[in-house]
Amino acid sequence: MFIVIMIYFVLSIYVLASLWAVLSIFLYGNRPSRSIAWLFVVVIIPIFGVLLYMIFGINRKRFKFFTLNNLAKRRLYDINNKNEIVSEFRYNFDGHQFEDLGKLILESCGFPAIDGNRVNVLKSGDETFNEIFDAINEAKSFIHLQYYIISGGKILDKLCKLLYAKLEEGVEVRIIYDALGSFGWKTETIKDLSSKGAKLYPILPFKIRNILSTINYRNHRKLIIIDGHVAFTGGVNITDKYICEEKSNLGIWGDLHLKIEGGSVDHLHRIFIKDYFFASNETLLEDPKYLPEQKSTGNHVVQIVSGGPDLNHLSILHQYVKMIHSAKTSISIQNPYFIPNKMLLEALKMASLRGVDVRVMVPKEIDSNVAKYSMQSNFEELLKDGVQICIVKDNFFHSKLIIVDGSIASIGSGNFDYRSFEHNYELNTLIYDESLSKELADDYNKLCESSEHLNYKSFKERALKEKLLEGMARIFSPLL
């Protein structure tokens, strides 16, 4: 009898939880496609579907407790710390083709385009880490690091060795890292760095009292600031996957990173300082040494694009859509997780239909089969409207790159997927420079020539099994 009662009790809880989940989807769902996907999950996956929705699906920005505890605090921080110290470098577009793009980004996330920067594009893991280590060696005052993934290996060992030496010299070291992305980082290394004077804090750590309101919002940024005058940002994490083939079943990861000097370092450092404050409750803005006077170091015009659920606008999505709509001759996209929403999909098709050369480059294999088939589910309609799809067969390219008209380029952490647009804290660098953009376009074209090009007629005749897998994965694409 007791067992029967328990069974009825569990079933009642499950039914009530399922009804609550369905009502929540109807009341607070912010997109029909996403709502349908979650309804599908809740209905076809008993018990676990409801749990998944509770963790990842609830639109917590619609609930007062989440707004007060997280987003509102970050927005209040922005209001209270809105001082501009590099205004003399603000770029006057003066009728430039991409003036509207610059205005949109400024209104969307708060950073204007500024000139007087020097940008070096780092095109491999070896080049990136060599430049980072050389810059750390030159540090005199402070080293600030922020990463989504920090994992053990040769790169981390060398980084720690350099940081230990700098700590002995009296250089301040601060590190913030995403609690989920760096989940495998051994606590021994963290304790060693802390014992030698470094300050380390996880971003959005897993705590019982707030796990449901934080686990779905990850900090995906990659950023280093050295002495307030040199910055590194882009797509490269602290992991040996970028230098050792045996570290990944996808081979050595290819990626792009940037070394930046000039006024944009101030904007990048403000992003770090804000994230560091919310990880540590320590403000760095009160000491002027952390935001030193900036000087012109080059002729690159740069605009920083920060994205996150604390902003009022989907700035990463705004950036990509506006870049596509601004194109006159060519659009070149390289992204490992190309899962565009309806707005982006239509923007790409419209660009192709009006005569723009649109190319999308993705790796043949990625680290998620659901994401892989979800990507492929969009290929047929893109190919039909003239968009070229290039498949890189031999390497896994992790780069988040978009080049428009060979005149502007964006490199950063933002993927072409819902998570980057709505849930993650992201960071892109938009570079308004023809010479640098042409260099990137030349590299892109060379890689495209050696890649597989999908043909609309052939792709349309792919196996029924592939189409079914794509169709299933597409249902879940709003959740990725």
C-alpha cells in the first residue's frame, strides 16, 4: 500500500511540475520557436524534460528576484561608472559606409568607435601564446586575466610559472574564470597562485542559493589586460587544444586572437573591471592606475562590442545583422557554431539575392552532434538562395570571424547561435580597417579554396537519415 501511495505521490508531483512548466512556457516564453522547442522537451522527456526546463529554460529576466539580484545590479554599475577618458580618440565616421553600424553598436552596448589603436592579428595558438607570454614578461604593475576555459597542460604550466615570477617582482595578478567552462581546473593550481598573492575568483559559481538563476548565463569572454596599455582578446582559451593534436579528437584547434594597444584597451579593461567586481566585490575604478591615460599607438579604428543578458539590447546579434545588411560586395563568415536565428538567416539570404557574395565557412566535425546537425539543417535553404557553404575538412577552426566588403572585420567570442546572443557574456572586436580586413580576407579565401564546397543539387539529395537528424536537431536549435 505504501509503495502505491508513493507512486501516486511522485506521479502527482510530476504532473503538477509539468503543468507548471507548460504554463510558464506560455506565459513567459519570449519567442515562439524557443517555446515550441521547450514544450517538445517537456512532453517527450519524462521528468528530465521538466528538470532541464527549470535549469536552462526559464526566462528568469522576467522574474523580479533575478532582475534585482543580478541584472539590475550590473545595470546600476554601468550608470554609476559612466566616465569617458578616451573621448579624444572618438572616431568621426563622416559619411563612412559603416557609420550606421558604429552608431548602432554605441547605442546597443555603450562603446564608441575610436581611432589611434594598433591591432595585431594572431593566427595560431603558438603565435598567440608566444605574444601573451612575451607581454607578461614585460609587465610592471598588474596582469588581469579573464577566460571561459582554463585547463591544465603545458600552456597553463608555463603561464603559472611566468605569473609566479611576476608576483615575486610585486606585480599584481588577478584572474577571473567561468565556473562551468573551467570546471576541470585543478584546485591545487588555484591554491598555489593564491598562496603566492594572486587574486582568483570564479564567475557565476555554483551555489545552492542561486544555481538555477546563474547556470544558464555563462561568461564566454577571453581577455588579458597588462598594465592598462596592452590587451589580448579573441577566441583562444587557456588550453593545450590549440597547440597539441593529441589533446582533442578534432586535431589542433585553429583560432584568431588579437593584441591591441591604444585607447580601446581602456574600453576592454572596463569590461574586465566590471566582471571582476561582480566576481569579487572589489572595485578597481577608484584607483586611477588601473585606467591610465591612453596615447595614440597606430591608425586602426576599433569598436568594442560587449554582449550579455544584463544589457537592454542583444548587441552581438545587432552587430552581425547590421554588418550583413551593410554589405555591398562580400560577406565572409567563419564560425564553428553557425546556428543563425530567423533574423540572421533572412539577412544572409537577402544579401545573396541582392548580389552580395556570401560565404559561410564551418568545420566538418565539431564537438557536438546536436550542434552539427542543427547547423546543417539551414544549409539547404541558404544554398538554394546562392549562399556558398565551405566545409573545412582537416582542421577544427574555432574562429568567430566575419569580414564585410574587405573593409571591416570582427573577431571575438560570439558564435552565430542563440546562446551567444541571449545568454552568454560575450566580447567581439570590430575593426574598421581595409588593410587588415584584406589580409584576413586573403587568408579566408586561401582556406576556402582548399575546402569542400557544398552543391545545392547534391546536398538536396542527401540521405533521408541525415535529413531526419537535421530536422530533430533543428527543433532544439533555439536551446543551443
